[in-house]
Amino acid sequence: MAELPDTREKLTPDTFLRGLWEENPVFVMLLGMCPVLAVTSTTMNALAMGLATTFVLVCSSMLVSLLRNWIPKQVRIASYIVIIATFVTIVDYGIQAISLELYAALGAFIQLIVANCVILGRAEAYASKQRLTTTFVNSLGMGAGFTLALLALGTVREILGNGTILGISLFPADFQPWIVMILPPGGFFVLGAWLLLFNWLRLRKERKQTEQIGVTAHAR
Amino acid sequence: MTADTQQQTPTETRVPSTPAWAMLRTLGGIALISGLLVALVYQFTLPIIAENQRVLTEKAVFHVLPEASVKHDFVITDKGGLAPVGSGAEGEVVYGGYDAQGHLVGLAITGVAVGYAGPIRVLFAYDPDCRCLTGSKVLSSNETPGFGDKLDFDPVFLKNFEELDARLDAEGKALANPIVTVKHGTKSRPWEIDGISGATISSKAMGRAANAAAQHAVPAIERDLAWLKQQH
């Protein structure tokens, strides 16, 4: 059962940063789409959902990493789910203790963090193979990437759909907000627009890199 | 064929033996840790959540009864009267709002009706002096943002609840005129609610919720009004 040492990742800035950009759970891996579309109608909801998911992600990944040599592979998924569900229940009570209004706004999506594939994906693909410190840093980065993505959707949708940001009015009173943006179709529109932007940026970067390689090769 | 299967069977049984003890140990251990953590957090947050619930109700009650500074809770009993909460009687809760001098300023009553997207729960203020509803606040609803949530923000719609007639009939068992929502711009009588054009279903539900709340609570309130006024 002993693990090969070369599968373990060394702790580098990239361990954290990958989650923000290169392997962003929402914009690159397209994981956890359900809360991304459902609770990003306001900035506050998006932030709360992102932080709640990050908490569950970091705590469950760390526990999985701690117990990784102790969990037989036949029952690993069951074990991960129980661990994730535990932290989701903790977050559920925590949010009720912080604000019942926020809890009502997030609705069933707090409990549904259990089924968020970003978290199970991290447990299976990373935490079950890596040391505690790298797991902590990596899952924190993934959580931050997820939160940023939710915020990216939430701010755009709140500004266009409600004319406010964090509840503060941005436009004069006669501004007619674009209500469709806070309805479900708005979630798809905004997500699509962000994906377009991200893919365009990535393609442009790749093209520049190949051009540069071409230039240097030519110069030789 | 038979020979083949017979040959294969022993090799198949030899492949991975299930580590039963390890599996039991792991799942049991994880369940134990999980149970312990959840129980700890539950114990810790329970009083905070109860306090939040109390503050939230109080905020809603004082929102519909702005002059009140003290709140007392009553339940509507089976006999159609009121009793203090905690006296053993069970039923729907009615919140009595009193000002600093101990005068009854009004009562907050709850009504529920099905709207466009599920039930709408609303808190209404009842003023026994004018025998009318004087305020409303949606406690929970799933109405479409931008349409149904106008129930709580549209200034024209909220004007309906400044003096909405809720007088009882001669027997004192029901409203003299049931509260109804009418089409926008056609309100002509004091017990009618002027609907919101574009949110017809939501505003009609609001009318049904107001009617249900008043039909249920006002007879009990009026019956025990003298007693209520001494409860500060």
C-alpha cells in the first residue's frame, strides 16, 4: 500500500495559483455548475456560497489527506462523502448562526454542497495522494478560484439585473434593471460570456507563445 | 464450455480479497468523527440560531408595527380566543405590539397563500382602533425577482395596507367584507387591494393571505381585546 514518493507534489506558488487560473474549477474544468448558475443572482449570495464551499473543500480535503493511508480503496468514495457531508452540516449550522436571512437566500444550495463535484474531485484526484500541507494550499487555491468565479458572475448579474452592487444602488431611480439577468437564463448568459472571454484570452496567449517559438527558431 | 468455467472459477476467487476489517474500521471511525463534530457544532450553534430566529421575528413585527417597542406572543386557541404563549395552548401565534407606555398599538398576524411559485407567508399589522390592516411584510416567498417581490417594495401597492378595512360582521365570527385583490386601478371600496399589473398572481395571493390571516385572527383578537390591552 506504500505510495511512490514521486507522485507527491512539491509545495510551490503554483500549487495555490493553479486553482485560480490554469485549473479554475468553474471557467476551465466546468465543475460545480449547479451553485454557479443558481445562487449567483447577487454578489452577497455568491460570496457566501463561495466561502462556504471553500470551507468544506479545505476541511474535507485535509481530513482525506490525513486519513489517506488508512482508507481502503473499496470504501474511499463512501468515506469521502461522509467526510464532506459532515463539514456541509457544520457550514449549514454556521450560516444559520451567522444570518438566517442569508440562509434563506441560499436555500437548499448549502446542503447541495455535498454533491459539488469540485470537492469530491479534489478528494479523489488530489487529497488522497498528497501530503497535508500541499493539500491545504491546493484546496485553498481551488476554493479561491471557485469563489472568484462565483463573484465574477454574481457582480455582473446584480449590476445588470438589479442595478445594485452589494445592495448599494448604482443607477438613478428611473433605471429599469435588466431583470432577466437575475433569473435563471441570465446565469447562462453571463457564464457563457465569461467562458468566451477566458477562452479568448487563453487562445491568444497560446498563439503568442507559438509565434515566439517560431521567431526564436527562425532566428537560429 | 463447462471445462473452461471450472478452470476460471478458482483464479477468480483468488483475486483481491476484500479487507473487511479495514473497511469496517475506516467507515466506523469516520462515522464516529463525523458524529462527534456534528454534535459539537449543533450544541454550540443551537442557542445562537434560536436567538437569531427571535431577533428576525421581532424585526418583522416591529417593521409592521413601527410604534411598538415591546412584543408579547399569544396563540389563537381552539375556542376562538387568545392565550399567552407557554400557557399550554397550541395554535397560530399572534404578536401583540405595545409602546413604551404599555398601550397596545396593534397586532401582527400571519397569513399564507399560494402565489406564482409556491406559498407566500406574510405578516400583517392589525390595528384594533380603526379595525383595519395597517402594514404588511413578506416573510418568505419564491416569487420571481422583479415581479413578485414588488409585494414588499412597490410604494403604490404598499399604500393598500395603510388602512385596509377588516371589520367583523354582526356576529363577530368573520369579516363583514372579505378582503380581495382587484385589478390594478379598479379599487373602489376600503376592503379591496389594488393589484399590481404584471404581478397579478402574486398580488392576488397577497389578498388571499390577508383575508386568511384576518378571518382567522381578528375574531379572536376582538373577543379578547380588553384582556389584550392589559397584557403589557
